[in-house]
Amino acid sequence: MTPSVTNLEVVQRLLDGDSLVQWAKAMTAGRVILLVAFAMMGLVYAQSTSRDMPKATSDEIHIPAGKENLPAEQVFQNIQILKGRPASQLPRMMKALNHLLGVQCTYCHDQGAWQNENPEPKKTARRMFQMLDSISAKYFDGREEVSCWTCHHGSPKPSNGGPEISARLATLPQERRQLLDAVNPGPDKNISAEHAFQNIQVLKDTPAGRITLTMAAFTIALNVDCSHCHLADQYDDDDKLAKQRTREMVRMVRSITHQFFDDQPKVGCWTCHRGAVKPEITPTSTN
């Protein structure tokens, strides 16, 4: 989708310094707006955490005078994701990514030869923009519900949640432990979940003995109890929208794991949620 003239005008004002709230109201489903959003998020985060985050390399991105409004690909070499955008937006977008991932420019680029394709993180970054486009279109009706910040939170390597969830499993509330124990399949733990429980859809092939552990991991990742998705003593019921949404998100994780991570468990519920029902899209001020 190509942003309207109105949206482009709003974007330009945002890059000139308007507030993040105005940006949020103006946000659309197009990649152009999404990229500008990342720039704004990074700049806001940079202002609140500039003393804690690594600084960009000293080499600035220089734009020859008079070429600021030319398409980026006419001013810089090997531009792909930002094709068609004004060259003047590139430096701020790159600086934003420094802070969203907590890295310096040389993490993705060869210093002095920024156009080179050799660094693997540069290729990965492009795939991640493609992944964001795919997620927004397929699972959120084109809305930007995820961003670089959602997974990275200022770190180049997002966590799949394994260590965090394992640590929290030991401190589950007693009431939740008892509830999970009540649905334990016992001697049927090694058969598939669809044969041990009713109305299993996305976890059909999961061993029944792992279902309670999986449910516990969900409650930790979202910081909820079982009633968030289930009716008491009616676990096979589909009345709650949260249950249906969770199934869709499990499908999403499986899809992107296969499509973008070669079936390696790089992401999980924790990656985005981090103990919150709604994942963050923008950095939270630390002031």
C-alpha cells in the first residue's frame, strides 16, 4: 500500500520532531510508514537511554548537497528495503536501528564500504523486515502490532524465552500448580495430546505429558493465569477469544520459525510478550 499525500506529510513532520503520539495516530500498514516508525522509536529511545546504549560509529552518512530529496537508491549504493524513500531519511533510520538493537553500524556493515553484502547480519536485517511485513499482513490485518523493538528491546539477539521461563517455573503460584496437576494425563503422557485431551488443535502432535508444561509457559510469557484463555473445568470450550487468538499466535510462531529461521527455535511467546498480555511496539521511557 502506498501512503497517501496526507500520511507522507505527517511522516515528514514527525521526522522533523513531532511527538510519538502523533506518529501512532498516523501509522498505516505500509512498509514506508513502518520504517519511519522504527526511526521515531529509536530516536525516542536514544534520547531516554543515550548514556547506557552504545554509540554509533564516528563515520557519519554524508549526503551530497542538493541530493537530500532524491530517492535513496540514487544517492547510495545497494539500497533495497528503502528504495523510493528520500535519501535524507536514511541516516536517522540507521541511527534508530543502532538503538533498537543496541549495536554499532559495523554490526551490519563493513566500515567504509557500507554497500557490501558480506556481513551476515545485514542479510538477516533485510529478512527481518520481510518477516515484519509478512506478520502484519497475515496475522494482524495489516496493522503494525510488532516492530524491531518488540523482539529486540535493545539487544541484537532476542531471547526465545527458554531461560526466563525455566527460572519462573520454579516460582509458579501454588494455585496454578494445583490446577495444572489436575489436568496431568498421568500414564498417557507419551501419547499425542489430541488423543489424551479434547479439542486440541494446534498442539495435536505434542506429547500429552508436555501440555501442562506448555500451558504453564503460556501463563508465564503473558503473565496471566489459566482463566485468561479457559473457562474453569471446561478446558475444551472455545468461548474465549483469547484462546482462539493464542492458537493463531502459535501458528504464527511455527510459520516464521520455518520460513525465516530454518526451523530453529529462535523465537517463542516470551520473545514478544515478556510477561505482558500485549507486547510493546515502542520503547518505554526510562526517565
